[in-house]
Amino acid sequence: MTESLIWWSIAIYLLIAIGIAIMSRQGPSESMSGYFLGNRQMNGFVSALSYSATTYSAFMMVGLAGLTYAGGVGALGFEIIYFAGVSLVAVFGPKFWAVGKKFGYVTPSEMLGHRYNSKHVAMAVSIASCIFLIPYSAVQLAGVGYLLQGITDGAITFTTGVVLATVIAIFFSYIAGIRSVMWTDSLQAIMMIVASTLVAFLVIQGLGGFGALFDTLATEHPQSLTVPGPGLFSFVTFLGLTIPWFFFSISNPQVSQRLFMPSSLRSMRHMLIGFLVFGFIYTMVSVLWGFSALAAFPSLASADLATPTLLASEFVPPVLGVIVMIGIMAAAVSTIDSIMLTLASMVSRDVYANVKPNVSEKRQLLVGKFVVPVIALMALAFAELQLDLIAVLSVAASSGLVAMVPALIGAFYWKRGTGVGALVSVVGTSAFVLLMYATGNSLLGLPAGVWGIVVASVLFVGVSLATKPHQATTDAFFAAISEELSKKRSTTTDQATKEAAA
């Protein structure tokens, strides 16, 4: 695979993606809801593909494949736990959608601030999200850097790949906000799933078929097919990685913000079903890539080079390899531009607007657009540090975001939860997780991924029981959920009756 083929392929992809992004525009977006939520009018098909492309980023084809290469079959168990956690969308999704529609929330942090009648909660959640998601954004940029560096044997440097991904992400974010991101996501998701699946089968056939692949693994790398595996995973390590990952769909604001966007609950249901189908296929393909790289190239210097090495090998035709490379790069860009938009909306809506009350919607949007490149440049600087395994860094970010989970669950299911409880839980747990990572990530033999949810829950429940909730806001919030969902159920029943009569 030549360097010129890679650059021409990137250029063609950009031309197509930019065309799609421009066509997605519906005039200038002058409201926060229009720019960051697509006016809450996204259909199920686009939402499913965008949700998939945003969630399954460089982490999957580079990170999960690398984790499989280093840790064996435990990596599949790790990702299946995340997959099980997506069931939380079925539980919380309709409630997010209902209160978003009723109160006009733009961000999850705005929702929490209103539910607990505390602007400090909204600000704390926003700032904590920035602290933990900027490193996660850096993971996506690093994925592109490792990919281009590995596939060209260093001809394209790590820094070149990181800068390229940053520029593309900023550009897509600016064209039409979330609409351009979601429509380009749809193109990227289709590329990702089709090309990567085809390559997986070609590589496995090149290794002699499924039987030969697993015979090789059983003979030469038997620990990769057993639990806990060749040494990366222990029970405690596995637990520390999977607990934050289970809550990913509600703890990560760039994902939970998507629950405000579908035009209806039916669209949300289609989004969830489509994502589950996509996710299962993509998970299996990523794990098979890791196993294939282990069988074919057992002595790589870094596990994160498993995918680039496979794509540059004789098992993959150059044209198909470059298509997959573009798909992985596009997936990383999809995730970082979604994170940039989410964090920008949180900073402008929940930090700037709370510091300067009564600021206009137009001014908030202007601030949000200014914040986008700032976040991108901070992520770029962090990516240049080239820290640790991509998969481990991803989970480290999620360990911190677990601080929001008890407050989120309490928002919908515990009327006794208070603003002070939510604030202490978010701030205290975020500080605790940062301290753990700064001092070796171990307390009584357990990592931050285990302690985070425990500390957050104890602080939220304990402080809430010691303080009083704001009853009027709490009652209005729960009433809005019942009202919107019952209204939707009545509409659905009426439609079904009419269809039956016809």
C-alpha cells in the first residue's frame, strides 16, 4: 500500500463527506437546539448509524483489536459487558427524550441542573466532562496517528495523522453542527461495517480459514483462548475495565445527548435496534482482527499496531485495505467531532450562561462555536503524549464519568435525591478518580474503575439523605415524564386503532 494511494483515498473520502455535510444543511442554525441537536428531528436510520459511528470509534478496530492481541478472549468479554450496558438506553432513553421535549434541554448537564434546581450541578457536570472527555478525544486522534504511521511503516508520521484528524473534525463540526456530523457519520458507519467485515474474512481465509486460525492460536498461543488469558487481565483488572464501560451509554454526555435528538420514540427504538445489530457485528469483527494479527504477527512492538500491520500485510488487497483505513479514520473523526460539539454545548449552556445569566441564545451559540477548536487543540496536545494502550485510556476516561451515574439514576428514579448530594457526588468522585490515577490507580488492591461507582453512590445517597430536595422542581420533573410518555402512548394507540380499522 503506497503513500500516494493513501493520500488520494483520503482526498476522495473528504470530497464525498464534505458534499454530504453541505447537503445536510437546512439553512443557518441560529439556536442551540438547531446547531447541537438538529432541532430534535433526526430519524431512526440516521440516528442508528450516527450513534454507531460515534460509539464505535478508533477504540474498536485499533483499540479492541489491540486489546484482543494483548489480552486474548477476555477482550471479548470486556466488550460484551459494554454491549449489555446498552440496555440502559432502553430504560433511560424514553425518559431523556420526554424531559428534553418538555423542557427544551440541550445538554445532559442542563437536565441535571434543572432536575436538582442547582446551576452548580450543571456547571460541575460540564467541567468534569471536559476533564475526562478531552483525554478520550485524544484517544481518537491517537488512533488515527497510530493507524497512518503503522500502515505506511512510518512514512506518514504519528503527528501528521493526529493533526489531519483534528482539522477534519473541526471542519465537519462547523459546516452544519450536529446535522453534518450525523449525516457524515452515516456514510462512515456503512464504510466501517462493510469493509471491515470483508477484510476480516479475507485475512482469515489467508490464514487457512477459521479452523486453521483457532488451531494456530490453540497451539502457539493457548492462553489467548482462556480466562484470564496471557497476563493482561486479572479478575480485578477486568472488573475495573468493565464497570465504567457498562455505564458508558448514560455516563458519556456525547452519547446520552443523542437521546434528545430523535424525532419520536419510534425513531429512538429504531436507533437502538440498529445500533445493537451494528455493534454485535463490529465487535466480533474487531476481536477476530486481534486474533488474526496474533496468529500472523505474534511479535509486534505494540498491541495497538495489530490493525495497521494487518492492513499493510499481503493478506489484504491494497484498495480494500485503504478503504478500511479510511473507515477507521472516519470513525475516530466521528467520535471526536461529536465530543467537541457536546462539550462546546455544555460549556456555553451550563458554564457561560450560568456565569452570565440572561445571555441570549445567539450569544451562547457563538461561544459554543468558539469553544469547539479550543477543545480540539487541547485533545491534540494530549494525543501527542502517546500514552498507554488506547483501550485502557478509553476506560480511564469512563472511570471518571461514572461520577455522574448515581445523580442520573436518581434524577429519574429517586425523588429524595438533592442538588447538594449530586454536587458532592460529582465533584468528590471526580477528584477521587483523578487522585487514584495520579497515585498508581490502586486502593486496597482495587482500581478507580471499581471504586468510582462505589464512592459516587455513597456520596450521592449519604449527602442527599442529610439534605432536603427541592420539592416543586422534583414534582414538575416527574410529572413531565408521565405526561409526555402517556401522551405518546395515547397517540400510538390511536394510530394502531385506525390502522386496524382500515
